[in-house]
Amino acid sequence: MRVKALLLVILLTGSAAFADGPAWDSLNAEQQQVLSAFRDSWGDMPAERRQRLATGAERWSSMTPEQREASKQRFGRWRGLSNERRELIRERYEIYRSLPPEQQKRIRENFKRYQSMNKERRERLRERWEKMSPEERQNLRERMQQRREQRRNRPPRRQ
């Protein structure tokens, strides 16, 4: 019983510390260096944002120079987007996160397949999609879903 009470106290105090977000002094030297631009405003930030920044700084510290460069480029593209476009991306990401793992996997695989196509093929697909009406798009989605189900239900090939 004492162990359960002790665990409960630890969990409650730990979650309270997390709710406040990390204090500037609790960050390691590398995190502080990466986040130095935020030092003066750190205490005024919401706890969730401080936690995200601290986690991001930790991740940044573990990246190779190539990964850091790629990350800088992605962030530059992100900052170049309009607020409306960023909000749309955030909304779609939340929808994606709410999907079951198998659907997320299918989306990732389709995206990889799309990225592996040459530029002309991607442009043709994009133009074709943009010319479709909402009804045509929905019909295409349904046909693709039927094909997936047929492949899933097909007996294995004999070799």
C-alpha cells in the first residue's frame, strides 16, 4: 500500500512539473544554446510550447549536419507559406493522426510512390486530379478502395 501511495505522489508531482513546462534552468547547455533566441521570453510562453521547443532542441542536437540542413530548408518552406495554408496543413495532419495505423501506413506508402515518380508523371496526375469534379474524385476514391479490398481478399498467387 505504501508503494502505491508513493507512486501516486510521484506521478502527481511529475505531472504537475510537466504541466508547467520545463524551466529555462532545467534545459541542458546544448538545448539552451539552440533555444537562445527564446531565453528572455521563455517564462512567458505556454507550457506546451516550451515543452515542444525543448523536445525539438533535443532532436536538433542529435541530428547530423545533413539532417540539420534538410530541416532548415523544410522550415524555410514552412515559414514561406501563408497562415491559411499552414492552418490547412495542421488540420489535415490532425485528421491523419486520428486515422487507424493501417490507413496511415497506406497513405505513407502512396506518398512514397508518388514522390518516386518523375516530375512529368506527378504533374500529369496533379492536373488530372485538379480537373476532376468533387463527385469524380469521390468515385475515384471508391474505385481505389474496391481494388484494395479485392487484392486483400484475393487468394495468394502460386509460384
